[in-house]
Amino acid sequence: MVLEIKISNFFSIKDEVCIDFRAANIKSAAARSLEHNTFWHEKTQVLKTLVMYGANASGKSNIIKTIRFCHSMVLSSHMHNENSVFGFRPFKFDGLDSQPSSYSIRFISNRIEYLYTFSLTNNQVVTETLHFYPKGRIKEIFTRDEYRGKAKSEIYTFGDVIKRPMDVAENTSNKTLYISRASQMDRKIPKEIFNYFHNTFILQYLGFGISAIEKLSKENKIQLIQALKIADSDIVDVKIKLLKQPGKNINANLDTLTLTVEEVVQESLQITTYHRRDPNRGFDFLTEESQGTIKLFFIMLTILDIVKNNKILLIDEIEESLHPKIIAYIFNFFSAGEQAQLLCTTHNTKFLDLKSLRKDQIYFVNKREDSSTDLYSLYDYSDFRETMDLEKAYLQGRFDAIPYIEDNPENIKDLLNEQTA
């Protein structure tokens, strides 16, 4: 599970913003009625779902993009060479484009809490730290600071957790995260951290390979078909056959289900669906089903895997190509799960309803006057009562985070009649 993420100086994010999955101390009747939206880890109450709202260009997608980039550093920075340039941009104003960007994540893996942080410029890692709480008290695993000197013995300090830690340090360049190299070199706790980012924190729908689609479809076949039925599909059976191992990685550039992804699946899988009208007549899934059904199939396959295995899912614009009732259905899956978590962005104001979400589950993303991204929770508005109409208040601009459009007919008429210079 994830407890907290902090980000600063990435893309439009200037000052540090914090996404906190630790539930606020809300004692209201409305919050008590939404107990299924949280779970407990020891003495900490944790949110299952967190939803971010904001205008276009406010920075919602940059928050998602930053998390994806930072996690990709953990997974792949051990492959960087001396010419590598990292795939992000710092905030471009106020001199911050030459300053380090920082990422911090507090999470639980195998019931142990970890705090992992790092900072970097476009071409080198600057600092990196890992602490954990094995017996409820903080303990250093390692600290790295490239400013402390040139020798590895000056740059690094270690606790007593990692076996032969300096061997790893000697093989870690300033282009590489220590945790990424240490995992590659078979160190126990770094491998656990790596596996958390790789297997537990899923960065998009279909965060697994082709062969896993076949495996997960078989494991979850009954639930998958039932989920499709509940979502108003008349599919009564699905058969999947692996034709060959894919020649390219389906995870490489998958943000949404596009034709390219379908082509990859087409090359490797034979998917046949059967409908209620004639359960014996098969349909070729990718050519004879609607685009909505295809997308819903893969989404539900992902959701079932995540909820059943207590993983975390990260989705930008969850409403894309999905009916609001399907989105509500997805939210309900997480509410019904034990410890699975969802972090998403949306423009759909239908879900601004305090009968469905707690105040601390709703975040707003706003663009400041200096063009930087601000992030804050509805919980910060202590004077907003839970009996008020939240959707109406949001659309009226009570929390900012909406576009302000001068869209009266006269303004539009003037715009259409404006002569080009």
C-alpha cells in the first residue's frame, strides 16, 4: 500500500505537493457511513481511492507523469549509460530549471513501512535515501549525497541491512539509482523495493504482458464474465489462446488502449467471445466487438487483478471513453476490496458527492498565477459542510481548480469577427 507521495520541481510542479492516503480524523456521520472507503494498517487508517480534479493545463497529468517517471527510474536506471538524459523537465521559471527535482514515497511492503526519496537533475542523481520501520522505529538503510565528495565512501553511509553495500556503490554511477543497481545485484531489501514498484504499484491499465493476459483471464474467468455482465455486456463466455510470445513489450507506451495495442494482442492472442443470443457462436474479440467492450474487457482484467491482490493503480483521466456508471462501478470495486488502492484524475463532476467519497478522498489541482501547480484537499476547507452541494460549489469556483471561460455570445461573436493582423 502507499501512504504518501511528495513531489517538487517536476514539469509544472514548483513547490512541493503532497498526496496523502492516510485518512484524516473525520468524525462526521457521513464519514462513518463510508467506512468501506478506508482500511486499517495497524493504527493508521488508509484511503482506498483518491480522486484529483482540476482544469485543463492545471497540472493533473503532470502529477501522474511524474510518478510514472520516478518509478521508471527505479525499474530501469541500472541500464543508463554516461550519455543518458532523464525524461523529465523541471519547472522552467524562477531559476528552478537548474535545480534538483525531488520525489518521496512512503509505503508498506510485507507489513513493513518504508520511506524512499531521491533528487536528480536532468543528467544525474543527486541524493537518495531509504529508511524503514522494522519495529516501529525509523532505521537507516542507506543515505547517498553526491555533493559530499568524489569517493564513494564520502557519498554513501549505510546501516547494517544491506549485504556488502559498498560493492553496489562502486558499481552505481551518477546516472543510476542505488536501489535499482542493488536490486540487480541481488540484495534482499532493494529487491523487495524493486518488486513493490514493479509488481504492486501499477502505472496504467494492462500493466502486465501478453502471457499474463492469458493467465489472468483463466484465473479470473468467472469474475471477469460476471463483471462484464454487471456492466451491461451480454457476453457469457470468453476463450483466450496464446498463439505466440509477443515480439514487443505491450507496456512500452501503453497509456490508453489504442489500435497499436490491439495489433500487439492480435499477433499473440486469439480471443473469442460468446453472447447470450447464441452461446455456441464465437466472435473474434478484436474485430467483431465494439471498442467500448474491448476497452472494458482489459480494464476489468486489470481491476480484478489489482483488487484481488491488494495492488495500487494509477490512472489519468479515468473517464476517457467510459460511461459514468462504469467509473462508479470501478470505484465500487476498490471500496469492496480489502487494501487495493486507486489514484486517478477526472473531469467528471458526478463523483463530487460526499455520499460516495470522503472529503479527504477529493483533491483539487489548480494553476497558480506563477504558472505552477498547486494541490490541496477538500478536507482543507473546514468551513465546507458535508450537507452542502459539492458539485455545485465546485462548478461555481468555490475551490478554484476550474477553467474560467468568458463564453457569452458577444465575446464569441467578437472572436469570430476578429480580423487577423
